[in-house]
Amino acid sequence: MSPDHLSALWLSIKVSVAATALNGAIGIPLAYLLARRRFRGRAVVDLLVTLPLVLPPTVTGYYLIVLLGRRGYLGAPLYELTGWTVAFTWYAAVIAATVMALPLLVRTARAAIESVDPNFERAAFTLGRSEWRTALEVTLPLARNGIIAGLALAFARALGEFGATIMLAGNIPGKTQTLPLSIYTAVQTGEAGQAMSLVGVLTLLSCVVVVASGRLGARPL
Amino acid sequence: MYRVLTAAILLLAAASPASAQELTLSVAISMKEAVEEIGRGFTAGRPGVTLRYNLGSSGELQKQIEAGAPVDLFISAAQRQMDELEKAGLIVSASRRVFARNVLTVIKPADSRVDISKATDLLDGRVKRIAIGNPKTVPVGQYSEESLRTLGLWERLRPKLVFAENVRQALDYVARGEVEAGFVYTTDVVTRAAAVKEAFRLPEDTYRPVVYPAAVVAASKQQALAVAFIAALVSRDGQAALGRLGFLPAPPSVR
């Protein structure tokens, strides 16, 4: 593999790990709230989180540009304040991958949390545990397998992200060119051999994630 | 249910009369407006003829033709892509004609306050990112690279470059203000006149002339119609339309 392709592989792993971590930080609390709380706007939150799953990735990418571009609703004030803009940086790839992967984690984790018998939680409450500690010590550990499976799915989705990434992060070799973008460019420029080896690497990596998630998810509680 | 399906199929069949002729043109995206305008005149005199435009960078369009895309006519923004197709026997050599010329320019966002009036100004720290067509597939990127290499600036500017899939994407990056400067053709500027402005032009002796060759694709089943379209490109009306949009006449002695 050429240096550009090696850096694409490394960048893809870096972006996917960061996006999975962000997914855990945002998605697990979100899944818990959607599963266990009834609050105003719950349906809207549910809809917004799910949308990237059904919308074409280019549509999600476009929304991200409108929001985070230098002239965007959040991007413009950010640029005024700091002189920095997220577009065409590897952070943009992380954001795109996070948004695209979020529905997979939230839906999987939410289903796992909903399937936890509420009687365990009630028992914890009667023993004087707060909801916060009950969630951390009872609910989430019992939903562990589903959450891990969701995180693995999110990682795999982040690894394969293309549409929203190319729109927000561009396709800069060595900077924002992840494996899927590198494959796209290799095919476009007629480098069939390079494309084949990159496709092999990505397939192998995805297989590892699927097998690992199967093993982790199937562990007894 | 079946009745609905039958109706839908009949409707589809009615929408495509058997006598219709369809010409698919793979067009370098910088030529979009010009070829569309010439195309309107072309179809006006030919009832039943429909034109389909497949727009992209010349390199991308070249790869599609190599992969057997069902295209009748190829209009490239550089000789290189056409040369490679001709060598592979994928275009009709006799039909090949250069019909227009263009000039490179460097643009910046319309509201930019950075003074960029010569190539070395691009080294300025306030110019953080520069949009350029990917030199692997996009002619405007190839011409720009050639010019910057001649000027001895390519390696120094390289870290700032953001590669675009075609010239209009580079234009869009500048129009959106995501980059401080970009390399496009002079004819592209008017398509986003409110959002971008010309900063300076690269010396024309630092890169080979930007010329547009057109040729009939060898596998086309609409050879006569495709030849007629090339004739329309070089006709007086065609050349006048190109001139109105800022293109220059093809240099003499270039095929």
C-alpha cells in the first residue's frame, strides 16, 4: 500500500474509534432517556436521532454543511470567535461518522434497556438507590450485551461512512481521506489494483468487528 | 392492483415514442452552460431528439467511457484524456475537433478581505486552504499544478490544497467561504458571480493552453447525430454562444 493508503487506513481507524467513543457518550444516555423517561419532545428527539438511518447520507451531509460550514448557523459564529472552521478537518469526518452511526447505537441500546425487567430497578429504588445510581449499577449492566452490540454496529458504520463525510470533510489525501474515500478515488483514477487491496483491508476489518461484537454480545451476564 | 400496474406500464411506454433519438453527452462540467445552450438550438431544429448530459471532471468521464458507459459524445477540458481514449481506440479519431479555449484564474470569496493579487500571495498565512481540482482526474487541477510547478510554488502550497472532484466543486468551496482561494476557469466565475471574485490570473505561459476537444465515442449507436453535434459546436452560432459565455476560439493548428 502507498503512504496515502496507509494514512487512509490509520485515519479510518482513528475516526471510527473517536466516533464510537462520542456515540457512547451521547448515545447511551440518550437511549436510556428514550427507554425510561417520558418527557416533552421525546418523539422529536427519537425522530431526529433516527433520521440519519433513513435519509440519504448526502442529505445528512448537506444539513451538516448548513449547520457547521463556515457560513453555517453554528459554523459562522464559531469562525467569528475562533477563526477556525471544522470543514475539511478530520474532526469533520468524526462528526459525520458520529451522526451517521448514532441511530444504530441508540436503537440497539434502547431496545436492550427496555427489555430490562423494571422490577429490578424498583427493587433498587426501595433500597434507597437514586435513579442515577440505579441506571449505572442495575439497568445499564443488565443491558450490557445490547449496548456492546450497538457500539460495535456504530463502529462498523463509522468505518464505512462515505456520503456525509465527503460532503463535510472533503477528500484530502493524508488529512480527511478515509478508507472508503480512498477506494472511491482509486476506482475513479483507474487504480484497480490499489482499489482491490483497499477493499480487502476494509472487508477484513469489518469481519473482525462483526465477529468480535458477536463474541462480546453473546457473553453471559 | 394489476390494473394500476398495467396503466403505469402503458404510461411509461407512451412517454418514450419509438421514433425518439437520444444522444448522451459526457461533458466536462466547465462546459455545462455553453453545451446546454448549444444543445437547445440543436434540439430546436430536430424534433424527437433528446439530449442527456452526463457532467463531471474529464478524467472521471474518461474512466466511465473506458468502463463501457453508454455515451455517444465526449467533450473534454483537456487533450490528455482524449489522447488516452484515442490511443485505446475508444473514440472515432476522424471526428475529433478542438472547439474552444479557456483561461485559468484564481478566485476568492466575494467578501474576502485578504489581498491576493499574485501567486506568491497564496503563501500568506491568512490563506489557510486553497481549493483545486484533484490533479489525478480534473484538468483544471492538472493545469494549475503545471502552472504552480513552473512558478516553483507547488511543493510550498501543497499542504494548503483541498482537492475537489471537479472544477465546480472547487468553485463551490470558495463560494461557501470554506477556503480562502481556488483555481478555476475564467468562465466559471460568472456562474457564481455574487459569491466569488477573481483575485488574479496565472501567467498564461506557465501552463499549456486549456483547450476543449470533442469526439464521437466509438461504441456509439448514434454516430451521425453525434457528428452533427460536433458540427454545431464549431458552427458560427455555436462559436457565438461560446463567446457570449466567455470562452475563447480554438487556437488554429490544434486538432
